[in-house]
Amino acid sequence: TVGLAKTAALVAAARAQAPNSLLFANGDLIQGSPMGDYVAYQRGMKPGDVHPMVAAMNELNYDCGTLGNHEFNYGLDFLAASLQTAKFPVVCANVVKTDGTPLVPPTRVIEREMTDESGAKHRVRVGVIGFVPPQIVQWDKGH
């Protein structure tokens, strides 16, 4: 891995090279690092706390994210607490709560102003949808 400082520099360089770009997270946002484990198992998430990964993604101005299978490793309450302070939408089309309602919105349409090669500005709509592997029902059935 390259670390957050290097990632931020890479994102900034990519945006400078391609200003009409969008930044998406394709899942596994809150698990997979020592910091993620520390927050989940030691510190916990109290109301108003910001998960360190979500804070970093907020700073990098992510446009949207989706859930990955590892989002469920710490349980649904921890996931909900972690996502509550995200300044970007999180979508997932194939996860519902026991009452049949979506855990997070299934889709999102993002509108951005883009500039073409002649300098003309255009409103662009981008549809975003995400899915998790259906096997999470077995992998994380304890949550």
C-alpha cells in the first residue's frame, strides 16, 4: 500500500491531469487496516465520531462510494455509525434490512459540471450503482 499521504497526492495529480474526473470508492472502506481494527475493537464509534477512513475520504472529496463485503465484518451498528458522517453518498443495490428496506440507497445520480475541450460547460449526470458479493450472507452471518 502507498499510504494516505501518497494516495492524496496521487488523487490530486489525477484531478489536475483530468479535471472532469470523479472519485469513487468501490467498497471495503472501513476494514482492512490496523486503524480500522483499532476503531472497531478498541475505541468504538460514539455518536458524532468520524471513522478515520471516512474522514480521509471526506477530505479527498469522494463523489460516491459503495459497500464491500468487509463493511459487514464489524456488524451493522458499527457500519451505520461509520457511515453517518460521510460527506459523500454510499450506495448498494443488493443489501436490505430484515424489514425489506435498503440498508443504504441502491443507486445515486450525481450531477456535475464538466468542461469540454472548447471550454464550454455542460451538466453531466452519472448513475452510480454498487453490489456486494451475495456470499456475505454466509461470510458475515453473525452480523
